[in-house]
Amino acid sequence: MTSYAPPVSDITFLLGEVFDFDGLMRRLPGHEDVNADLAVSILDEAGKFCVGVLEPLNRSGDEEGCRLENGAVSTPKGFPEAYRAFVEAGWAGLSGDPEYSGQGLPRVVQILVDEMISSVNLSFGLFPGLTRGAVEAISRHANSDLKATYLPKMISGEWTGAMALTEAAAGTDLGLLTTKAEPVGDGSYRIKGTKIFISSGDHDFGGNIIHLILARLPGAPKGVKGISLFLAPKFLIGKDGSLGARNDMSVGSLEHKMGIHAQPTCVMNYDGAIGWLVGEAGRGLNAMFTMMNAERLFVGIQGLGIAEAANQKATGYARERLQGRSSDGTRGPVAIIEHPDVRRMLLTGRSLADASRALAIWTAMQMDIAARHPDEAARREADGFVALLTPVVKAAFTDFGFETAVASQQVLGGHGYIREWGMEQFVRDARITQIYEGTNGVQALDLVSRKLPMEDGALASRFFALIEQDLRTAADLPAAGVITKATAQALGRLETTTRHLLAARAAPAEAGAAAADYLRLFALVAFGWVWVRMAAQAATGQTPLHRRKLATATFFAERVLPQTLWLEAAIISGAASLMDIEAELL
């Protein structure tokens, strides 16, 4: 079976030709010395680590899984050593704040490393990914003492992080949570409650595990306004910074899951665990959403990683598997890559993965602008685009990632259903990405109900204007004509449905009925946009990569973008066909 090949040439094309990565870095204080050559050299080394260290553990980790014995969690064989090698090589602190021992590299580099890790070992990638999310929340909201105590070792990777939100009766509706935090009197709190679905809640890597926990203070009001955020370490910290006594928390059980078997998903019991308030009392969700939004973007990249790996392996198999006769009936048996339906599945996955990566890079560049650009207006605009695209990246990338994994499995036929080929693990692992960090239905509602109405629709209009500008630029390029025309038509459908939803925003049922279809429509138009940009640059070259990009752009225009026709029709049809039927008849 074909081994994973890090997509360094595709990344080089995007950073060096499609996006002005070097020009942007020169405008961002602290990143002036970063350029595409440096980024690609780092990514090349990251790819070697992923292929050499992490990929060999993917199947074995899935088969062995995690264990809970005498209250201690053990990860699969090789995972602790791989994590220590990951930390020693400096990968944990790649984009971390240099003030706290990080390397301070751009988000663009970080998300591309995350993609590679997700391609080869989704379970492993959650350990550093969740830690970075916790770092974001602590950096943004904690006091200086907590930052100084926890950030250096979390950014270096010596300590890891976990996010404790969900309870048995409080999932999406966090206002229902019951975990309590009682003040001790010395500035600390005793946290009591049980959380479920806690990824990386415990492990055997050594060091400390820093839990960020949502809980209620005494007398806090009901609902989300009564929730606060607390930091509770697995081991308490001595005055000299050393690890002291174990905190009063324990693993009640490990969840038995469909996929990500090598990731310890824990039921955590907090039996009076000592913790400290992060941010303001009663504003825990505000602080936690800093972490959750970072994690939602990270989960979107997981979907991309799965799509890339599954499509690569399916393509390799299709080149080797002999079955059937050629389309003209003159040869046989032929490699199944010659069959139209197999090509349909492969090209659909390839067109979605390539566009996901391009949009991810553009979004990460906006994150870098929002964090570092010297002009406040530029920072504010970029931050708005990131907010708008966060639910799109999370939901669309993971939907498309799962769909690509399923189609790639189908290419292998019966072999795709057999464990030894690895394709069924992609399907199982990809499925969780559509669920955790806010289900994709919740992301769609966030886009329609919260993001579209921002600035009375002006934020979305500015994004659409960027697309229109690039469409005008590409209009005179014959080689990009098919994708440019198709994207322009799809953008018109998106603008029509956007006006429809903004006009109907007082009717919650209309937003709920349209949300999933609208998010997919939005994503496909955004994908068409980046395909226009890729095709415009590919038209200037004659390498196999350039020719492949042009051909894939045409396929996307003619075989994928037409989905926007039925999506528009479904959205405009309204909520009646969903809501008029009595619930007991469903």
C-alpha cells in the first residue's frame, strides 16, 4: 500500500505562487525573516518526522488502543516515546509565544504541520493540538502568575493540556452544566463534578496535564452567564516549580469509541480538585471560546489531513489494481484508474483537499494579520474574516474529509472494508471530526445566525467582494475561464441565499432549516474562489503540477460546483417541508 507523501510541492505552489506569503511576512513585525523557503524547509522536516515516527504507529495504536488500569491511563506502545521525540525536536513550540519559550513561527506553518500530523496519526495530533488550544485561553485570559507558571512548559510540550466542558446532561447546551467551584479563601477553588468526552484527560507521557474546567461559583445564576473557567493541574506545583502532590482528580473510565482509539477519551471526576480562576467570574464561556475557536480551526485541518491521506492511498491503489477493460473495450484488464467512476471519486477528493488547503492557508494568513499587522484597521478586518470562516473551516473541511475517506474506501472495493489496508480506519477516525468541538450542525447555525448578521451583513459582503475582485482579475485568462465563470455563477447563488436569510433572520426555523445547506454552499463558493486563484497561477506554468491544477480546477467547476444549484433551491424552499409535519409522524 502506498505510504503517505507529505504534499510539500503543493504547499510550495500555494505559498510561492498563489499567495504572497513572503510579501505578507515582510509586513508583519516579528515575522520579517520568515519566507516561503524557510517555511517549506520546516515542513519538509515535519513531513519526515510524520512519515518516519508517527505513521508507523497509526494502525498499531488503533488496534491496541488505550487502557485504564488501577486509575492510570496507558497509551499504545510507542506513543510515549514518539511524544518525547516530538517535544525534543521542537515541534510542540512551533508557533508558541517566544516570551514563554515558543518559536514564534506563523500560524500558516503551524496549520500545515497539523495537516501532516493529522494525515498520518489523528489520535496523536490531539495531544499537541489540545495543548495549544489551552495555551491560547491561558495566554488571552489568565493572570500573569498563571501565565508564568504554566505557559513555558505547556508551549515547550513538557506539559500538556485538556479541555473539560461536557457533562452527561450538558453537551451543546453548556448552560445546563452542574460542576461546582467552591472558594478556598486563598485565591484557589475546590472543583467538584464529572466531565465526559475529555480528550487527553490523562496519559503516560510524563509531566503535568493542565485541565481547563467550566464550573459554577456559589450563587452563580443559571444558564451560561453563571459559568466560570478554572485551571486545575493533574499535579500541584511546588514553590520551586517542581511537581508536587497529585490533585484530587481521577479518570472514572475510558470511552469506547468508533475511532481515534489511540487517543484517551476520559470520564474525569473532579473530587475537590484545586483550581484557579481564568479570566473573570461568570465569563467562563468567553474565555473557553478562545480555546474552542482555535480548536475548531484545528479540527477542520484534521478533516483536510484525513482527506489528503485517504485520497493518496486510493490513487496509489487505483494505479496498481487491474480490473475490467478500457473504456473503448480494446484493452483489459486495465488499472482501475482508467475507469470513469473511479476517476470521479479520486478527482472529487483531490479537488476538495487541494481547495481546503488553499483556503486554510488564506485563513491562517488572516490570523497572522490579526495578531501582528501594524495597522489596526487591517487587524480588525482580518479578525472578522477569521470569525466568519471558522465555522466554515470546521464543518466543511470535516464533512468533505469524511466524504473523501468514504469515497477513497469505495475505490478499494472489498479491500477498503478490510482492516489491513487502512482505509476503514480513515473512515472511523474522520467521523469524530464532524462531531466534537461543536457538531457541524451547530457550526452551520453559528454561521447563519451569528456570523452572517455581523455588522448587518457587511462582513459577509466584504468577503464576497474579495471573491468578485479575483474573478474580475482572472476574467481575461482563457485557461482559467471555466472555473472563473462557474464560480461567478455560484457566487450569485450565494449572494441570493444570503439576502434571503438576512431578510428571514427573525424566524429561527428558517435559519435552522437552511443552515447546513447554506454552509456547504458558502464553502463550495469559497473553494471555487481559491481554485480560480490556483488556476490563474497554474496557467503560467507547464510543469506536471501546473497541468494537474488546471485540470482539477476544470473538474471542480463542471462536476462539483453544480451542487450549488440544488443547494440554492433547497435553501429558498424554506422551513415548511421540515416543520409542518407532526413530530409523531417522523
